[in-house]
Amino acid sequence: MMARALFRMEALLVCELPEGKEWRYEPKWDGFRCLAQKRDPTVTLWSKSGKPLERYFPDIVGLLGKLAAKTFLLDGELLVEGKKGYSFSDLQMRLHPAASRVHMLAQQQPATFVIFDILETEDDQTLMSAPLSHRRRLLEQFYEAYCSKEKAIRLSPQTDQLSEAMDWLSSSGWFIDGVVAKKITDVYVPGERVMQKYKPMRTADCVVGGFRYGKDSDEVGSLLLGLYDGAGRLNHVGFTSGIAKADKPSLTKKLERLIQEPGFTGNAPGAPSRWSTERSTQWKPLSPSSWRSASIM
């Protein structure tokens, strides 16, 4: 089984996690979902969308290549530690077109591979049709046999206590963005939302500092949101999605009349990456002051 042809099992976002003896809970890590496959001596890493990741994580490729296990297929998350714990922005820095830059970052900020499922064992046994309880037991055995001495490979914790899992969200040093619930009887179903995930909801009143056009479109695709810091700078913090198709023509005309520098005066929307195109990162600035006298919706 080739990892590239395998869709990852997904999780359904819920407002409340289920509870009961048949459920197990794991952290939801804020990194890059990754399938790691080894067919000695070749190691391949595949992203959630099926893109190869080996050139961006040579440190993980080298580490997995040195493991005594000659064959395996693992499901997990790639993470990079920043100044205050695991950092998604530092992780994105790995997606650089220059190999020299990637190798420098791999030395300065080595990645961590957190594993939470096993789909093929070292004896070439396929496990997708096995229940989670069996896969988890084999994963723990695999980790102890081959990975426990490697600092950059971690076994994702699991608990049968929902209260303990919820405590992870507020525990210093965890730096996770949610909790995943898995039923012990579930098999691995590629492409299906079999698991359940819970993410704490945070709200904020944001300023619109710019907008992007939709892909291959002259109409608005998303609004770019910002928050002011203590120095009065407007920093980009996210974007909107799901603008109704019927609203886009009139909204685009209103936005285009409001285009004005400077837009974001602090951190601005990012540059192109492996998962974006040059067009998708282009944006039009909107002067925050212009919104005081203009209603766009």
C-alpha cells in the first residue's frame, strides 16, 4: 500500500466530546498531518493533501531511515518547536524553495514527529481493518521497540478519562489546539470523518485590513482580519471564508472603492509557500479609518 494513494482518516468538529468506556482521547496537535512510510532504504513523507514532504524535513527522513524497523506506515503530526512551545509559524518556515535554507532550519530547529496510529507493521502486516484498540497496542509496542530512545519521535498520549483530556487544553507546555476522541472499536477508514475533534472557541472583534480576490476570479474571496497591539500596529491574525456567492459582486465593488494604504502596519499576510500560489497571497490593503464611514454588508 502506497501512502500517497491513501487518504487520511479525518475528524468531525463537534461542540462537545462524547464520553463513555468505548472512547479514547488524544491531543489535537497543531502541525502538519503526515503519513510516514518506510520501504528500506526509502522513507517517504506525505502531507494531508498527498504532497511529498521529504525535501522539507530531511531531519525526520534521516531519523526514520536509521530505525531498525525496515517496513512501516505511521500516521502522525510534524511539529517544530519555537520560543514558546510548538509553533505553526516556525513550522511553515520549512516550506522554503531553497534546500540550503531548509537544511539550515533543520539544524537550528529540528522537527518532531508525533505518532498516533500505525497502519503497517515492521513485518508488513496491514492494520487498517483492525480496531483502534489493537492498532494502539501495536503502536505502543512499535514505539518501545524502535523509537523510545529518539527524542524527535514522540508517542502521542492517550487517555480514557475525558476530564484528563480537557485538562491538557489548559496545561502549560502542551501547546495543543484541541482534543480528539476515537472509539476503540473503529477501524481506519481513509477519507472519512470517523473521529471527533473538539477545539476551544475564541472570539475577537477584528479590524479588516485588506482582502484577497478568489482564485481565478475578479471577485472577493476573503477578508483579511487584524488586531492592534500595544504599539498601535495592526497585525494580521486571520481571514474570513464562506462569503455567499450572491454577495460577492456588490461586496467587491464596495471593497475596491476602499482600497488604500497602509492596510496592515504590523505583521502582514504571509508570502507564497508550498501550499499556496503567488496569486493567492496577493492582497489589497484597506485603510482602517475608511471603515468608520462605510458599511459594506
